Amino acid sequence: MSILPPSRGKIVFGLGIAYLLVQFLYVSYYNENRRFDNLITTTTQEYFPSTNPVPITHLNLSGIQTMFYNNIQTKETKDKNLLTPCPQTPPALNGTMRLLVPAQETLEEVAQQLSWLRFLEGGHQTPLDCQARYKIAIIVPYRNRLANLCSFLLNMHPFLTKQQLDYTIFIIEQFDDGLFNRAMLMNVGFTEALKLHDFDCFFFHDVDLIPENDRNIYSCPDQPRHMSVAIDKFNYRLPYVDLFGGVISMSRTHFQLVNGFSNMFWGWGGEDDDMASRVKAHDLNITRYHPDVARYHMLTHAQQKANPKRYEKLYSGRKRFKTDGLNNLEYRVKALKQLPLFTYLLVDLTSRRS
């Protein structure tokens, strides 16, 4: 039996200790990085679409059935009950917003450009480090404006995320090719959104309007709020004092109180003024942010065909406030898809055409 000299024994013993220490540090570092990777790595998750057929003449969604999600949002990593409420004014706001332009006017390209964001299914986001004060739904009536929709999604998601909001974007497309009924689509969006989530307030948002100031906060208002006060197309001035269109926000309670929008405005114009009349008739006030804050860029688009009966419907509207709106809404959902960037509804309104 050989015995190592004392000096060599100490060296071997020291090397053994060093080896065990290195192993311990490696395992700890590996486990810690695996935990960190689970929080920041982006993975691909496949979405299986509805079996409802979608005509090829409508919004083509096939290219965005597979999108990027972040593990932070697809897995509950924090107990929401332990989070403190988000501040009334998020700290990262600086009063500006850079207009983002899609590299290509396709939903697939927009998804790639927004792959750095985290999404829950259906265009739903929540802040990670605080508890959002409200749940809001962005209702967007849509038909044949793909270029506008791409720009809208590319800009609105970073804008709303920066404001630490719990939000979902809904795109409501009219199925038929007849006159467009923007107001009725917004009623449908309100009704269908509440079947999916318990929203506190709703933003009824034209697809061609992009906010220019991140301090234009999309929070739930105490009174109905006209958001798009200053639009570049109108030299950042209100075209008329009682304007209540473009982008408006109302609480769920107030929207139900006024019975939603009228369903009778087919073609462009009139429905916003009718809603303003409904608000005033129920002793509510239209509020606005300062024009320096409530600034919007209007995207280019073709002019829609005007509603020839808009003034007639508008002047007789007061008689129908209680009978024309949410309580007599008729439509048929042709497709409902919860996609990464938005919840999509294709709806048939033809049964109500007049």
C-alpha cells in the first residue's frame, strides 16, 4: 500500500475540493439560466382555426394561424393577487409616439415585426409587473382596409402595452358587400366581447386613426370620452363642437344605459351624432383630453359612400333611443377566431338591412 507524501496529498485533496466547487457552480448557473430562459425566450405556438368557412373575399387569416408567443404570457408566472395596482400615469410615457410603417402590408409581416411583444390569444395583453386598473376592449369595425389594419395593429399594440393596460383588440368585419354599417358592427363587438371577458370599458376605434401622443391614456372614463380630438387631416382642430366620432370611450354601464348605437345608419355618416344625442339625453357629459394630448394621425383611405338618409334618421333618432340599439340587435356570426394579434369576428348583418 503506497502512501502519498503529505505535500502531494494536500494537492490532490485541494484539487478534489476545487472540482466539486466547479461542479456545484456549473449546476447552479445552468439551472438559473434555464429558469431565466423560460421567462424570456420566444417560442412558436400553433393556433387551430375554427371550422367555420371564411370566404376568400374577406380578411385572409391563413398566414397568421401560427404566430410568436412569449412564455411569460402563455404561462402564469406571477400570482396576480400579489401585484400592486399599476400607476394612474405609467412612468415610461414621454408625450410622443413614432409612427411605425409595416415592411409589407400583410398580417404575417406585422406579426413578425411585433414578435418582441408578448401576447395572449385573441390580441390580449396584461402588464407583468403590476395589476391593471381596468379591463378594456378595443372595438374596430372593419371592411376592405388591409393596409390600414396592418398599420393600426403595428402601432396600437406598442402604444397600449406602454400604458400598462389589460386590453384586447377586436376586429369586427362585415360579411356582405352592401352598405357598411359601422355603428351596428360596434354594437356586435360590444355584445360578443362581453361573452369572452368581463370588460370594464370599451374604445370604439376607427381603423385609420393612430394616436401620436402616448400620454393620451386609454383608461376607463367617468363620463363618455371623445378621444380623437385633434386629427392631422383637420389641422388638429375639431370640425364641429359636438363631434363624438373617430375614437370614443364609454364604460360598459354607460353604453348599456344609452342602448348602444343605432342600428339604422347604413353607409357613411350620422351614427356618431346620434350617439352624441343619446349621451346628452341620458344626462351624461362628453369629455375630452387637451388637444395637445389627444392628437391622431389619419391613415389614407378611399371615401365611403354616404348614407342618403342619415339626416332623416338623425332627426328622428330621439324617438328610437329606447327601441333601436343593443336591445333589438340582430346578426349572425359567420366566424370567430382568437388570433395572436386580435380577436376576429366575421358577421352577417343582412337580416337587419332597411
